[in-house]
Amino acid sequence: MYKRILTAVTVIVLLCLPTAWAADTSATAAILMDGDTGEVLYEKNPDRQMLIASTTKLMTTLVVLERGGLGDVVTVTQQHIAEGSSMYLKPGDRVTVEELLYGLLLCSGNDAALALADHCGGLERFVAEMNRKAAELNRTDHLAFLSGYANGTFEPDRNMTRAEVTTMFARLLAEKMAADQTYSNTFSDVAKSHWAANYIGYMQQFGIITGYADGSFRPDASVTRAEFAAIASRFERLTEGTKSFSDVPSSHWAAKYINFAATRGWVNGYADGTFRPNNSITRAEVAAVTCRLLERNADQSYIRSHLSELRAFTDVSESHWAYWYTMEAANGHDYTKSGSSETWSRTYR
């Protein structure tokens, strides 16, 4: 009799205990998986499409991981305490970068984000790094990025406007613009009706292009050599350049960009040791600098044997210093690469 009563009580207790499958969450959709086996332990609307929680925090994570140092210890200050979602840090807490990343991703902690940014060189520098990461250039697909004119010329000595250069780089980004989206800008002289307004707004959000002190962008003004070097350099993590020019003192607004670009081999100066930063850049120079930036090198043998199939220009012959750059820039192609050399297999316009 005693055994029967004990058995009955045990069954009742077991039936009353909560089970894993009865778990619930207030979230609209959720999934819990075993990290080792991939077994789904819990799910709620697993196939429902949801908006990304925070692209900024995902980008923060990518930039931090790129820098390494997961075991670095960060001391929390009052400046790291923020409103909104938080991992509840307190001034004086000592937390590793890895722990902060967990707080950033699992708790969506604004305090964790600020502490990480401060640890990685300060907020301003970190934002620049995020912009650089978001605005990566497409170095894989060798699409045409410059074309000629209806009369068959390229006009290599012609200048390019700020709007034209901005548009060119926007089309070269790995992350393409959404066709159905409008990208606003803050410049006083770029109306929504301007042909390049969307491109200018798209690139401004990454900090790749900037305007002038009076709030203008001057989209139809020619791009200077200094401005082009600055734009090109903003796609990379800026470091101290070892090259310098006699007419670019350290006080020049673009000195760090010009010296960096020259050190990377993207831009060149002149025989007299000058850079001439205020000169307008030419289309030939744009083709050359952009090809170097993208690490693209024309397949000379293919071009010579398939010239009739390619987009070529009457005013840029093989003897022109920028010939191979213009052919690379104007003809999209499939290719294989060995070191710095390309072997083209097919071209398309």
C-alpha cells in the first residue's frame, strides 16, 4: 500500500513539473539551437522574416574583431554609461573585450558599444573605421567603371566633376545602392532633382565624400588631385605615409591622404618633387589611380589579340602612358589572377 501511494505521488509531481517544450518568450520570433550538434531546442515562428535588430552593432562587432585583442581588459568610465538597452555596466568595472561583445550582441548594450569604441581609439576614429568597413570597394568583379564619348574618344586630359567621381565610386562599392531607395544629403547645393543626388547622398553617409565650410558640395566643380587622393584613401585604414612632396606641407588639409596614397603607390608626383594638389585631376589620371586602388592590371596580350571586340578610343593609342589603364577601366571582363597579373577569359561591355 505504501509503495502504491509513493508511486502515485511521484507521478503527480512529475506531471506538475514544467518541461522544456512548454517554455515561451514575449519575442515575436525566436530560435534556440545546440551550438555543438545544431539541434533545435526551441523555436517560435522560426521562418518568419524579421528586421535586423541593429546593423550598427553588427558593424561594431566586425570592426572590433578585425582589430583582435579579445582578452584585452577595458575599464568602464562614466562616459560609457548610456540610455536605452544596456548590459548594466558601472564605472570602475573591468571587463574583457570578449565579454563586452557578448553584452553588445546579446543585450544590445549601448554601454558596451561605447566602451568598445573608446578602447579602439576613440569614438570619432571608430566611426571612421565603421564607415570604411561599410564602404568596401568591389575588388572581385572587374566591371567597367569609365566609358568614352559618342564620337569614339576618351578625352584623357578632360577633367572630372565631383558629382562624376562620386557616382563612379558609388558604382564600385561591394554593397550596392537599393534601386528603390532615396538617399538624402545635407548639402545646400545638391537638390533632389540633381542627376547625381542619390549617389552623393549614398556616399555621404559613409563619410567618403565631404563638402565645404559653407555647407555646399559643388557637384559640378572639377575634382582636384588632393580631393581625389583623399577620397581614395578613405576606403582604407589610414596610416602614416612615408612619402611627401615639396608643395604639400604637413599643414595642408590633405597631406595625410596624399602621403598615404603615394606610399601605397596609387598616386604619383612630378619630376620636380611636387604633387600640385590644387590641379584638377584628368580622366587618364582617374583611370590610373582607380586601377591601382582596385589592384586591377590589364591583360596586354588579350587586348592586343581581341582589340576589335573591345571598347577602344581614337585618342588613346598604345603609346599613351594611360592606355592600359583606360582599357582596363572601360572593358568589363572575367579573369583569373596570379600575383599582380591578370589573364582575361571573356569581356563584356
